[in-house]
Amino acid sequence: MLKVVLVLQLLILSLFGFFILNIQTTVNELSIQLDSALLVIEDMKNVLPEIEQAVDNFNQLEPLFENLANLSDLLAILTDPFSSNG
């Protein structure tokens, strides 16, 4: 009877050890993934000002794009003042 109890105790301890090892491995993997995510966030923090500057530069060009239609009309008048199509 003592041998059966000893075997059951060893079985329970080995299962407990397996679960502890499995949890430790999972926590280590999560830690690695978290470190990777933090590196990506840090890289994004470094790039964000450059992206904001590019957007600001593009927004400054917006009035020029709005004036392109007027410029096109002006060029059409200058190149064909009497609007003759052919």
C-alpha cells in the first residue's frame, strides 16, 4: 500500500513539475514577445516625428494642387486663345 501511495506521490510531483516547467516556458516566450513589441513601439516613436513632418509638408503643398486647375485653364487659354479645336 505504501508503494502505491509513493508511486502516486511521484506521479503527482512529476505532473506538477511538468506544469511548472510548461508555465515557465510560456512566460519566457511571452517575455520575448513583449520585448520585441516594445522595440517596435520604440522604433515607431523615433519615426513618428518624421511622418508628422512629411504630412505637414504635404499639407503645405495642398494649395498648389488646388491652383493646378486654374493654371491648366490659363495654359489652355495661352496656347489656344480662340478656343479653336482643330
